[in-house]
Amino acid sequence: MTLTSRLAAVALASLLASGTAFAQATAPATKTDTAVTADKKAPKERSAESLECSKQADAKGLKGKERKKFRRECIKEAKAGTAAPAAEKK
């Protein structure tokens, strides 16, 4: 055997042996991984107060920080308004 054929045989053997070292399988997705991903993608349900305050902000043409501030205060007042009659009934 000549030197070049020996080098070729060694190179071929090393390629065959190292090929399995790089073939790593990824871990299968578990049910909890897919559930977490589904939760992130699913939109949250909006309350009636939130929807009504959004409509009011749209009617006033509010955008950006003003809209966010208006909605926050509107929802806070709406929830306070609905909680007060329930407290009076007791």
C-alpha cells in the first residue's frame, strides 16, 4: 500500500467514525412546552370594562400615552363603580 492510499483510508475511516458524533437529535417537545407556547400565543379575554373604555378612547381619538392613561383610569373607575353596589347590598 502506498502512502497516499493509507492517508485516504484513514481520512475515510475518520469521517465515518466522526459522522455519528455530530448527528445529535433534538429533545422531543413535552406537553408542558407546547402548553406554554400555546398560552403565549392565545390572546387574553378582555373584560366588558376594557372594551367599553377602548370604545370611549376611540371616540375621543386618543392615541399613545394619553390613550393608555385614559383607559387605565376608566377601567379603574368602572371596576370601582361595579364593586360599590355589591358592597351596599350586604
